Amino acid sequence: MSQKIDQDHARFKQIVKGRIKTDLRKYISRGDMIGKQGKDRVSIPIHSIDLPRFKYNLKDSGGTGQGEGEVGEGLGGDPQKGDGKGQAGDQPGEHGLEVEFSLEDLAKILAEELELPNIKPRGTRTIKAPQDRYNAIRRTGPESLRHFKRTYREALKRQIVMGTYDKDRPVIVPIKEDKRFRSWKEDVIPQTNAIIIYIMDVSGSMGEEQKLMVRIESFWIDTWLRYQYDGIESRYVIHDTKAREVDQDTFYRTKESGGTMISSAYAVTADIVEKDYPADEWNIYIFQFSDGDNWSREDTNRCFSILDERLLDKINLFGYGQVKSPYGSGQFIHDLEEKYSNERDNLILSSIPDRDAIMDSIKDFLGKGK
Amino acid sequence: MAELPRYLREMQNTVEGYAREYGLDFFPTVFLVLDYKTMNEVAAYGGFPSRYPHWRYGMEYDRLSKGHIYGLSKIYELVINNDPCYAYLLEGNSLTDQKMVMAHVMAHNDFFKNNFTFSKTERHMINEMANHSVKVRRAMEKYGVEEIENFIDVCLSIENLIDVYSPFIQRAPMEPPVDTGETRIDLSAVHRFETKPYMENFINPPEYMESQKQKLRDSMKNRHKLPDRPTSDVLNFLIHYAPLNTWERQILEIVREEAYYFAPQAMTKIMNEGWATYWHTKLMTEKLLEPSEVINYADVTSGVTYQAKGQLNPYKMGLELFRYIEERWNRGAFGADYNGCTDLEEKLKWNTHAGKGLEKIFEVRKHFTDVTFLDEFFTPEFASGRLFFNYDYNRSKEEYVISTREFTEIKERLLFQLTNRGQPVIDVVDANYHNRSELYLVHRHNGIDLEMPYAKATLENIFRIWKRPVNIRTVMKSRHSVLSYDGQLHTMNEIKENEGF
């Protein structure tokens, strides 16, 4: 019986995968899967996997229930979805469907859809991670690691040599000296490591919507880079006129106000890189999101000099994504373009006017295989 | 699937014995003990060991196994309408649970056997499903999984378009329309009453004869129409008249047959679950429970009848209605005298010691469906103190709010939800719409609109079966309209209120 359900289950998963692929743009722009992230899996709400049929519009039809409450009082949540708590479970159908997906699969789908090239790690930037491998033999060791075959062979050899081997009654009794044990050697395995530093402008002009866009985009960038590198670290920097390093949670939640001095963030970032990530051991990625409304031309010049002197030569990629906000002038992206238009191929600019543009922006950033 | 262990077999004998004593009448029952994994598999297939392959079973399995892993749900019991009746027990459940499940299953079994809606269902559905499985697999081998599965998807999207009462109606078989081109009327076919010649003008006056001729003329006109009268068994109509090849027709037939098999269960959900819960509680508390099992039993039963806010639990609703009926008929609270009484106080105290409760609920389980069950027994007295309410979506608050606690409105809403299993009624009216072989359906609108994106997608699927443009007359936001899909484009045309039926 199990054979059959396995088939149908596999078919179902295949269909889900196909659905995610065709609707990827929609999923990306809605940001459905953010915040539903486990360690290496996400659960994705699938809206349209059910079969269409002629049915009543649920919002129009309402329903009947039982319990306390005044007329006009809200029920809280969607009673038609039902949490089914405690009920004998035989109600199929109307539940919203959530499908678990590994981040790896998601990255693969993303790559197929956006035709992302695999990343070529820069040069020999590897760090060495020691790893134990059981591929040696010793004469001493714990019984749990005893190598049965070798031990037997040794005992056999010894018995033949000593003439105690009787081929009509081939009993082999190993003694202490015959015993052989498995043992390990330390192997040094080269590992490509990467660090992503996210910089976000949290000045007054960045609204909730702008931050959500940043969140969505960094989620996807993160997913992709994690798929490409074994060991990856993320650091977060926020700034208004002053910059500081924060944890992931704060990064997305902080609502500051005030002006924007981008150079402050660059300085903090450069400090982080210089302190913790020597450029010959790490692949370094920096993604900056802002509405591009920098304080002054003077500060912009300061940015350029930090980029030139402290950052651009050391890193794989510097991505600047400019989200559109109703307040900002959006000048910074033009300044960057003017200064670096063809000079630096590891500086990528992308403007993100709305959520639908996120997907293209991801392609801008990652499409070069840096 | 293991053979039933001896202690459970003995338990089954005991439970069946008591059930028979109380008058339950059931098919022989085969219990199988399954581990939770197999249970989820079998449940994904609706209890049938062999069904045609389809991804939705995989989806159901996914849902069930997650529910199990996260401890959200647990399948206690699974029973299928078949002779013999098959029921599954979950391995590792306590003996109290198994006992209770057995009692519950016996009542379901009795309901399957005796409720009239089930009388026309296939009683060897296990075999039938296995046959379906073979047919579909064969087609898949021949034409490819993808193609067959896609067509199954198409068919499933209209599986609700059946006429649940049609198994009880004798109808002329569908056949191709006779195209006679005949417009003159054969006078011998006009209806007249037998009489002596000299009485002819009195018994069959000219006006009467004229009206009869007109009737005949009208029916002749309809002979050219396909279908000759609207039918809500859309599946049957398509099986007969849609341009399908052999395997497509076969699959549509399979889907239809299974839809008819499952329909009675949807029509009697509240009754069926109520009946089973009524009997398991009765059998357990009066006969089967050991003192040490009471707490465990009460815990499980309170879960079964748990009332989440804003939901109706069919187990609880059905159970309480059956108990209400039994109590009323026991004290003779029925009949003309009782119904004529207007004093609520007196009605509540009414007692003639009629003692007909048990007899009555057995009668009810035989002759009622959820709609008639609630129509008859969901009374103001029953509803009082039970805190029923209607809720509706409030667009400005963007949530569901309690809209009324008025009895008549609640009852109306309940009956509406149960009518036609909560599905919109849709008829095929014309297969030659606009004289262009287009299919024309009519949604018998009764206050609630269709879900628009779904309706469009369903039209697309019907197009794949009919292969010519398909239309449906419905009402959208108080506008009478015809939605059409011609293979490429969706259009919507407004139509007069009294037109297009």
C-alpha cells in the first residue's frame, strides 16, 4: 500500500514545486515566506492548489456559529478556515495549505527562473577547516572501534605461523596482540567562506513598505548565497546620520528618524571588514539599501573615498539597491553611476521602484556570478 | 494490516451484542488495526485500500501526516460504507478508545445500511474503486500520467455538478434528439377524455382541445432542444453528449460514480455523526464502561463534541438534536395538541409519558437528511439557551462579526448551507446556445454569488470537455449576467432579469 501513497505524494510535491516556479514572481513580491523560516526550511502558503469549482463566495455567505458574544462583536480570525482544534478530524478541504520547502530547493528554483549563474569564489580565498576521517588502523584503541576483518586476519596469520591452525576445525581465537582498531586522521578541508553585510538606511524617509521590500530582497539574496557557500555569516548595519551594527531582528524592526549620512555606514562596514574578515580568506558581499536621499554632496564624496580606499578592492560584490520612497530625492544612485559607471565591475546598482521590481533587482545583483 | 487480535475480536463481539440489543441493524463489520502511518495513508484515500492515482491524495496525506507530527490531529476512526463494512482502528490506542470507536462505528454502519439516501449507493465500493484504479492506471500506461491526470483534474472540478436526488427518479434514458423537422401535429396524439361521440363537445370542448394542441406543439419544439428539460446532472449530460474519446468518457464516468457514492455522506453529515455519537455515548455509559475508564472516555468524548467559537460541530449538533427528539417523544411533546399550544411554559412542562423516544429516533435516522432533519427539529425550544448566531464578513472591519441571534434568520442560514450540500445549483439548459453548439448553464441564484475566479477557471475546464464555448447565467453583484469563455477570452454580458432561463 505504501508504494501508492509515495507516488501520489511525490506527484503532489512535484506539482507544488511547479506552482511555486510559475508563481515565483508573485511569491517574491508578496513576501509570503518571510518570517516562516526555520533553520533550513521555509513553509510556503500555497493559495491556488485546490481544484476550481463553482462555489459560493465565502465572504458573502457568512456562516452560523455557537457561543458567547454580542451582536456586532468580531470573531477574531477566519471561522471558515477553522483551526479544527479538538474536533474529530475528518474535515478536508478548506484549510489553507502550507508546504514545507528546503531553502536549497528554493534557491534552485530561483536560479532556474532568474537564470542565475553559479558563483565563482574569488581566487584562493579559502579557510581551512580540520575534519576527522576514520581511515587509519592502529594497534590500540577502544573495543567499539575494533576492526573485525583485520583482527581476524592477524589472528589467522599468527595461528598458521604457530601451527595451531587446524583446517578441519578452523577456530580462530584472537589474542590481544592480534587486535586492530580503526583510527582517525585529521584532514584539512579547504572551505569557501563568505560574509554578507547588509546596510540599511533607517532614516525618517524609509517607511514600512520600503523596509518590507528590503526584507524581501535580502531574504532572497541570503537564500541564494547560502546555497552557494558552505559557511556563511551575516552582519547588519543600520544608519541614519550615525551608523551602528545590530542584530538581524533589530535590523528589520528599527524605526529611526532624522537625516541620512551614508558615509557613516560605510565607515562602520569598512571597520567590520578590516577587523574580522581578511580579504584573502573571505568572499565578501555588501548589500546596501536606501532611498538615496543623502545629506549632502560632501558626504557623498566621503562615501566615494571610503569605497575606493577601503572597500571595493577587497570585496566580491557591492550591491546598492535604491528603493523608492515618497520623500527621498533618489540622488545617490545617480551619483554612484556617474562616478563608477564603467570602472568597477563589482559595484552593481539597482533601483527598486516597487515590490514587483524585486525579482529583477535580484537578478541585477546576482546575475553576474560574482 | 494485521489480523484483529483476540482481545479486540472479543470486544467487537461484546459491542455488537449490545448494539443489537438496542435495535441497531448493521452490515457485518471488518475491523483492521493500523499503525498511524498506514492509517494516514488509508485515510488519504478516504478509507479505500485501492484508488486511482491522483496527487490530491498525496496532498491529503501530507496534511494528515503533518497534523500527526505536530500533534494537531489524530485519526481515531475511519469507516466506509460497504458491505461488509470496513473500519480501521489506530494501533496503540487505549482499550477504552477502541471500545468507543467500535460503538461509534456500529452506529455509522447502521446508518449506512438504513438511511434512505444510502439505499442506492454501491455496496461493494471497495471492489468498484479498485476497478477504477485499474482503468485509470491502464490509461496512464497508454497515454501518459500527465495527460490523464490533467483530465482527471478537469473532471474533478465539476464533480459537484450532480443531481443528488436523481438515483431516486426514473427518467427516460438520454438519447440523441430526433430531428424530424415535424411541425404539424398528429391529432391522434392530442390528449382527449374518452367519451361518447354526442358528448364530445361537452367533455372535450374546443378550447380544451386547443390548449392541449398548444401543449403538444410546445413539447415538439422542446424535442429539438437539448436537453429537453434543464438537468442538474451536468456530468451525466456531458458523458452522453460531449465530444469525448473512450478514455475521457471512462474517466468522467468514474468521477461521476464516485461523486454519487459520496453524496449521501455530505447530505447526512450532521445526522450521521450525531447518530454515531449518540450511540457511542449511550453504549459506553450504559453498558461498556469500566469505572476506571470513565475519565479517559469523558476526555475523548468532550474533544469530539468540542465547540470552537464560530463553528458548528456536526457531532455536537447531531447528538443534541437526537437527544432532544428522544426526550420530546418520550414525554409525548409532539402532534397537533402540542404544536397547537402557544404557551411556552406549558410546552416545556408537557408530559404524557408517551415513551416513544427511541422508536422516533430510529424512524428519523431512516427517513431524514440534514436539511429535513434541521427543518423539522431545529425549533426555537431547541435553540434557546444554546447561543446560536449568524456571522458575516464586515468589510470595513475586515473580519467576521456576529450579525444576528434571531432564530428565524439562523435557521434560514442553516438550511441554506445544507441545501444541495452547500453547493450552488447549476443546470444545463441548452447545448445549442446561440444556435452555435455552445453550452449554456444556468446558476439558480438564491442570494449568494459565485466565487468569481473559481467560476472562470471552472468554465475553462468545462470548455476542455465541451470543446465549444461555454456560458453560465448567474447573478454577480445584483447584476444578471452571462459569463462566457470561448477558449481564449472570458466575457461577461448583462442580461435582463427574466431572460435566459
